[in-house]
Amino acid sequence: MFILAVMTPLKSKLPNVGVTIFSVMSQLAAEVDAINLSQGFPDYDCSPKLIELVNKHMNTGKNQYAPMPGVLSLRECIAKKQNDLHGSNYHPDTEVTITAGGTQAIFTALTAVIQPNDEVILFEPAYDCYAPTIRLLGGIVKSIELSPPNYSIDWLMVKKLITAKTRMIILNSPHNPTGMILNEDDIKQLITITHNSDVLILSDEVYEHLIFDGKQHLSMARYPQLKERSFIVASFGKLFHNTGWKIGYCLAPALLMAEFRKVHQFMVFSVNTPIQYAIADFLTDKNSYLELCKFYEQKRDFFTTLMKQTRFDLLPCQGSYFRAVQYSKITNEKDVAFAKRITMEFGVASIPVSAFYTKGTDHHVLRFCFAKRQETLEKAVERLIKI
């Protein structure tokens, strides 16, 4: 007779973390057959030429492991792109690494440098992988809450939060979920605050080419004082309408990248080989990414015109493919409850922005993704008008 031992309950490393709001809202949208403007992915396909290039490289045998840092031709293309756009030199051998999407790059960068009790400053609402990763590593999250409509950074408050334990500041521009971008004053303040310090920067720039109204993307790569301390994360999934391919990259000075690759090699080792070769070929046409701002600005403007027929108040949108709206004129419901209700009753899914705050701060703001076909947006707003 065997006696089964009773296991001690597993102690969770992230006891307060559940399923992400993206999964929750997308699943609800699927269950009630709602139009999904919640999770950030297009409902149109990527370039047929890019798919042809992937097939070409699969058929020519490029199906085994890529080099750990990524296919050299792709790293060279990325380095050239950075130099062309920002006048910033990154060595493809030592300062560029291809990753399995932007989120992996963020996780790897944090894992490479955050020690227990290191403090990391971030700005909320914040993309939801930042804080849990910091806590998983034993770091301490020091969050600064930003408020609508402009979600401006209070740099005086940032200065007050800086201590001897501050290891990193995380920035995201264009910003998810608010659609705001950093300006020149933000950059000046950041340079001043980090001068003569060991503070690192993690700059999430996955929407770098989705900036509107003639504004310019102020990458950390443009400023030598910031570049020397920055991990920059970008995403081809956002760039080429193929989020399911999970291909991104990280840029960093050689000393930082060496630490990044120590973690990367044991996390994924290398990334999808034929897709890397295909993207390298595709990037030779600069219009593949330079025309994106015009493409998405037209979508923003189209969605904006439609949404003006609703009772929602539109917040500013300077970049990304998200539009934040306030609904205070409609109801006093909590944003999670309201988002779920309009999904079930009106058939349109959104993201409640309180999910991007550690404390669940609720400004009655929802986020809609407008990276959709015109007919999808028209159909969605026909339903939102009824609210």
C-alpha cells in the first residue's frame, strides 16, 4: 500500500498577479462575438512580399538555429537604420541583439541588471510587464502616477524618488496605453537627472514609427549622455503588422549588451531564423517603415472622426495605435466593470486603463486599438454611438 505525501503549497513568486487584462478582454470578446479593439494587434495582414521572403528563406534551407545574437545581416540593417534615423552608431557585432519580441527584450534587460532591493522608477499607467518582472527579480518598484488628459511627467517628483539604490528608469514613448510621446524638455530633464549617476534607462520604443502630426521620435539613441546608459527595445511585430511572429530587438552599448546576452542565451538562445533573413531583406526598402506614420495617422484621424459621434471624450493621441477616451459623462462605473459591460451589451471590447496602474487608479479611461480595417472601426463605432 502506497501513501501519497501531501506537498507543501507552492509559494508564488508573483502572488498578486493573475491573467493579464489583455487576455481577459480578448477572451470575453471571443465569448460574446464582440469587435475586439482591446488587444493591440491589426486585423489586416502584413505585406505579401514579406511572406514571400519568409517562404523563400524556408525553401532555401535557412531553418536551423540562428546565431545567438541574431542573423548578422539583420543586425547590420538595424544598425544602419539607427544611423540613418538618429545619427547614432551601434556595432552590429556587439550592440544589437534580436529577440523573441519586445516583451522578451524587456524581461531580459531587467534580468541582466536588476539585483535584489534595486529600485526602478516607472511611470503609470505602464505596460503591464514592467512591474511584475522587477518584483520577480527582487527589485523595488517606485512608480509615479500620471494623469489625463496629457499624462505629463513631473520631473521634480522623479528627482525626489532618486536614491542611492535607484538602478533604472523605465520610459515608453510613444506610450502604451495613452498615445503620448516624450518632448525635448523631458529629454533635458532626464539628462540632468541621470548626469554623473549609475542610473540605467530601459527605453521601450516599440511604437517608434507611429508618431503623428509631424512630430519626431526622440529615441535615447539620439543623445550620447542617454545612449551610454540605455537599453532600447523595439519590435518588428508592431512595425510590419505581424505581432504573432514575435520578433524584436534590443540596442545597448557593448558593456550592457554583454550582460544582456548572458541572460538571452539561456532564455531563448536564438530567434526564428527564416523570418530574420526575410526582415533583413525587407528592411532594404526604407518606405517599409518610413511610411507607417502616415498610414497610422490616417487611421487615427478616421477613428477620431467616427468617435466624435459618441459620448466619449477623446484624449490626445500623439503616437502608437491606441486612443484613450474618458467616459465620465456617461457613467460613474469603475472602468473594468464598464469595459466588460460594453463588451457584453454593445459588442465592443476595450482595455480599462486602471489595469496599467499598480494601485488600480481609475480615471474612467478606456483604451481602444485603431489598428483595424476601416469597416471594423465603422462597425465598432456604430455600436459605441448607442451607449
